[in-house]
Amino acid sequence: MNLSQRLSLVFSALLLACCAVSAWLQIRASDLHDQQVIQAVSHDLASHIAQNGPLIDRSGPRADMLRALFSQLMAVNPSVEVYLLDANGAIRGDDAPPGHVKRNHVDVRPIRRFLAGEGLPIFGDDPRSVSGRKVFSAAALPGANGATAGYIYVVLLGEAHDKWAARIARNAVLRTTLWSMTLVALAGLIAGLIAFRLITRPLGRLTEAVRDFDAGDETGAAAKLSSLGMLSARGRARGEIAILERAFQQMSNRIAQQWRELTYRDQERRELIANISHDLRTPLTSLHGYLEALSLKFDQLEQPERRRYLSIALLQSTKVGHLAQSLFELARLEHGQIQPAAEAFSLADLLQDVFEKFELAAEARRISLRAQISTRLPEVYADLGMIERVMTNLLDNAIRHTPEGGTIEVELAPSNGKVTVTVSDTGPGIPAQLRDSLFQRPVNVGGAQRIGGLGLLIVQQILHLHRSAISLVDREGKGGTFLFSLDVAVATADR
């Protein structure tokens, strides 16, 4: 059973119980009201009987007078039963058929309360029942010296009343009460079921959306959540269910977004591994080939030839080492294992050191290295080693993609509390279709030329740690142009 069915079942049971209790209370209250009215109306009946004549003389109760009087009263009103009691409540006279009187003594305490004028109704013992109690009328019979000789005790609702009341109740009152209770219960049940349906409808839709989302149907779940959001916005679903709807919608959107990101990251990781495998295969194959040639033809090769083979093998080994180091460094940066140790330093001095590092490589390809540094350039506040790695990777990338006789230019300029670094070359530039994924993974151009690679990924991660970012910009007459900025040392200290 779903939530709506369980709520309906519990509500139906509670409604029936409440109707039954209400009917019982109504019948009970009606009986008490009738008995109170009867006792109030017949309050002085016993007094009138006591004034009819002496019912007790010195020899005891006058049996003939009692029977005659009691017979007359019961003939006039069959519902009353009259008894003569002594001062202690013992029954001294009655006109009941033989065997109908079940006890020979009546508790006098309710009689005294009645004579004292306490609030009605007051219930006393019913002589024709072992434990029953009924409303009554009572009067004291005076004796010698002003003492109470006994009591006239009149049961107002006797056996005849009980018989006819039960018959009438079975035929009319009970039937009417049951029909009324049934109609009220049915109307309340219908209203309650409609109310539960209206209340739990958004929850049912939310349940269907959760089921669709769990089954992987994100489109169906999104459509249901969208309809729920429209209902919430129109005010048709409020309170806790509306809050739950919005919370689940936000959670599902977040989970879906994270799942898409995980899928994209997994695809990116696979492509990165494939590209790195390609990068490793070439130098490892060359390294293995030259080492194998040296091993097989060592005695046949001349000394210069052996040195050439060794130099090529060492060069390929260096490439593999650099690639492995780059992978290790990128992994540490992505997992937050490296944090920048910021300090103030001159970016112009750092650029000069990096130029010296690439001077021989640039001369070998007749590439010109130029620096444009603004006058009075402020110091920057960053990690010196990390920024040196950024400049090194950018210049290395520019040299590899700049044709012989080209130019690489680095511009340093202050801008709004920062120092902007621009690295440009006269190479072929970056194709438009590759710019979006340039800083995400190594990219192949035409299956041979490599654009970016691990170097740009490392640059991006380092600048991210410095609350900065690298971007590719277009400049007329230039090839690839990269731009990033660093905080000025004084501005950083003020913050």
C-alpha cells in the first residue's frame, strides 16, 4: 500500500471510531437528559403519596392500604414502582409480582442526598435488579418523637418503561442513530479521501520523479520536477511538500550535473592516457632501438657512431623523464598536494632568467626572443618557482610552434593592481575548433602536430592556485598569444 492508501485506511478507522463514540455519547447524554427531566418533574411524587394517609402504624406497615395505593399508582403510570422502606432502607412493602424483587434492601444515602436537594439526576438502587441504579423520588415518613420511621421510595423508570424503551429503541431510535452515523461517516470519509488525494498528489509526482531518476530516466524525471516547480510557483503546493520538491529538484540537478562532469572527466582521462601513451611510445621506441643496435653491433660500430647512438638514446631518455616529471607534477597540482608559497619578487628579473635558459634553443632555430617591459614595473606577489615554471612552459611551447626565423615576444605591463603577462609568437596560431579544449587535454592537429599538451595543463593549474587564469587572445600579425595576470605585491599586502 502506498502512502495515500495507508493514510486513507487510518483516517477511515479513526472516523468510524469517532462516529461510534459520538453516537454512544449522544445516546448517553440523551438518556441522562431524559432521566434528569423525569426526576425533576416527578420530584414531589413520593411526598404526595406520603400525604395520602398513614402507611405505617404501631403494628407496622398497613399491607392492605399499601397494595391498594400502589396498585392505583401503577395503574395510572405503569412506569413507576413504589416501595415502602424502613429507616434503614429495608423493603417493607411493595406491589411487585412474585419473584421480581431481587434485593430486600435499598441504599439510603442517595435518598438522603435527594431529600437534601442536591443536583439532579441522582441514581438509587433498583430493587428489581441486582446491581441496577435508576432515578427515583423519595419522601420521609415521620415517626414518633419526630424521628424518621421510613421512606416512600418511587422508582420512576421501572420494568415496564425499560421493556417499552428497548422495543422503541430497536425499532426507531437506534436505527435513526445508526443511519445518521453512517451518513456522517460516509460524508467525512469522502471529504477526507478527496483532501488526502489533493495533499498527496504532489508527493506522488515527486515519488514518480525519484523512481524515474533512479531508473536513469533523467528526461522524465526533469519533466515531472518541472511540473512540480510550476505548481509550487503558482501556490498550489505549499509547505513541507513544496520545500521537499524544490530541494529534490536542486539535488537532482546537482547530481545530474556532477554525473555529466564525471562522464566528461572520465572521457578526458581516457583521451589524456591515450595521448600520453602516444607521447611515450615514440621516445621509448627510439631509445629501445638505439640501445638494441648498440648491444648487437657494439663491436662493429666505430667510436663516433657509438657516441652518436648514445647521444640519441640519452636525448630520448631525457624526453621520457621530462614527460614523467610533467605527469607527476600535474597529478600533484590537481590533487592539491602543492600549495604556493607567495613572496614579492621582480617579474622582469625572472623573465631575464627564463630567456637565458632558452637562448641556445632559440639561436639554433634562429628565433628572436624579445621583451617589452613597462617602466617602473611593480613587483608581483606569487610563488617564484611556480611562476618560473609557467614562463618556462609558455616559452617552450612557443619555441616548438614558431617556425625558423620567427619571433617570440613577452610583454609585462601593470593594469588595475595587477601585472599582465602576454606571450606571443609568429607561428601558425591555434585553429578555432581547438581553442575550447586547449587547456583541458593535449590535442592533435592533423594526427601529427601537438598543440598545448601537459605544459598548458600545468600552467592552468598553477595560475588557478594563484587565483588567476590563462586565456588565448587574438592579435593581428601574431600566432598564438597567451595572457594572464598576477597580483601586485603592495596591493596584496594591503589586503
